[in-house]
Amino acid sequence: MAAVDISSVETAYAPPPLDPTRKPTVIVDDLHVVYRVSAGAKYDSSPVAGLRRLVNRTASPSMREVHAVKGVSFVAYEGEAIGLIGTNGSGKSTLLRAIAGLLPPERGQVYAKGQPSLLGVNAALLNELSGERNVVLGCLAMGMSLAEVRRQVPEIIEFSGIDDRGDFSSLPMSTYSSGMAARLRFAIAAARKHDVLLIDEALATGDAEFRQRSEQRMQELCAGAGTIFLVSHQLSTIRAMCDRTLWLDSGVLRMDGPTDEVTGTYMDLYGIPR
């Protein structure tokens, strides 16, 4: 997207007041996340290279800091579906990883109910195993009993739709399209109740029918007092599935409010047709 002046949005933004009548599931308090990467273009960070530098007493190349999330604060409540929007590099995925506990804060704190589950485009599935075996392993990893897994496997495969055009559940994951793999990841994650479920572009490759099933499943999760965060570059998906939206720009939280209001301001600013 072309660069635009968003200073007016920053000035007008005011965070919504706390709601003492609702139960919080995630509290993000003045969160800062900083990456440290090599300033050299061809820096080798492998253990072998590290040992070689240690033996040869060679200094590591200079490091560069990337301030990916800058002072973000908000409270999420039970039953909310929260969208995250922003241009590439705005800090959306970094924020989700920090909420999931995968990235340490440089400053600030993240408090979460239970253990947030992150479902991303690169969520771990084993390509050499069949879809059915991946479902079993995924369910066991989420803490289901073996009896629960046996009961859930057929339902998960049916929900994912990977067998709609053939017996793909018995084939290795390496034979799946990106859309099939994404649908299976979501179906596995949605098979159990989550206090906090973080979805990073995992629905982007699903077809219209699957997105409709996903929307219904997300509504069921929220109705069960769960909280969902959804990152998507498809604003139509955010508008259909989320009642609240956070807009990040260069690591800064620009707006936080009702989805129609936030996405409308975003679309008007960037000249996106409604």
C-alpha cells in the first residue's frame, strides 16, 4: 500500500474504557517487543559458525534492533472475536506471538488466561505423515485423551473437507495444497475449547464454504467464553468474523474499537472500496 499520513488517526485515537462487568482473558500492558538481527547481510548464525567464532576468537557482527511492537496496551474479554489489521510489517504477527508467550517483551507485560494457542500459516504438521495421523498427534498435543481423539478424528476430517474430493486423509501431508493444509490446521485447533485462540492468516486459503463453517465454529468458541484473535489481510473476513478490531501501524496501536468503525477508517485512509 502507498504511504499515507496517519497522524490524524493517531491524534484522534483514544482507548476504550475498561469494562468492570466482563471477565478479561488477555491484558497487554505497555508492550514493547524488540528483535535483534545481524546488520551483516550474510551472517551465519548456525551452531557450527558460532563455535568457529569462539575458537578463532572472532567477534560477532554488529546487531541491529527492530522495534516491532511499541507500547501496545489493551484488554480482551471473554466471548470476544478480535481482528488485527494493518499493512505488512505492522507488528500483527509479532503481537500474537508475544501473547502466546513465544516472544519475550522488551518492556511491559502480557497476562493471559490459561495458555493461548497460536494457529498460524506455518503451524507444525508433519509432511511425511498422513492427514489422519497429523490429526491424532495434534489432538494429543492439545491434551485430549486417547478416547477423545478417537471420537474426534472423523469429525475433524469431515469439518476440514480434505476428503471431499478423494481419500486425502490417508495421504501424506506433502501431497496437500496450501488450502487443504490450512483447513486441516484450523479444524484441529477448533476441535477443543480454548480460553484464547490466536489465528494468524490460517483461513486465507480456505474457500467460501469452509470460511462459512469456520465463522460458525468461531462463534461457538466465543459463546463458550473463549477469546479469538484473528490476523487477516482480507478485510471481508475480519468484518464477517470479528466484533472488535485492533489496527496496528509500524508497531503502534492506532485504533481499537468496533470492527465496522475501525475497518471503515482504515479503508477510507488507504482508498480501499467498501
